[in-house]
Amino acid sequence: MEIEAIRWTGDNADQVRAFVSTKSGGEPAFAVRRQVAQVWAREEGCWVDCPVGHWVARGVLGEYYPVSPAAMEASYEMVGAAQEAEDPEGRLQRP
């Protein structure tokens, strides 16, 4: 199964906002508040912290959630063009 994800580097808020859709009502589903990044977890109906270095993954139902680097490395591998580049955005698949 392939997913799309972008890594939150602490310096790419505009890229992450562009990757993540909006909440109902048109509000952004990614925000940096008091130096803490958060992603809107639609299924839970609340904001979830997304520490620097974590990935923001798009689920199969279009939901977004943060994934730790360790969990991402253990569960997915980069595919396609993302394999060759040090690009924080890419397609990943379960090995």
C-alpha cells in the first residue's frame, strides 16, 4: 500500500500547509502555534502535536496524522523519485 507524506522540518510550514488540506469551514489543517506544529486529526476531531522531524501522512480516507521517524522507517520505504532525492515530501509504501 502506498501513502503520501511530508516531513515537518521546522522550516517548511508553507510546504506542509500546501500538502495538508483544510478543515471543514476552510481553516488550515496544519498550524504552528507557540512554536509547536499541529495537524488536525479529522477522525478524532482535535489538534495533534507534530514535533520537528515527524512526518505528516495522508491516510487512505484523506485524513492526516503525524508519524514518528522511527515508526515511518520501520513501516514504510520511499518509492519513485523520492528515493533518489533528499526531498521531505514523497510517496512511501509498506515493504
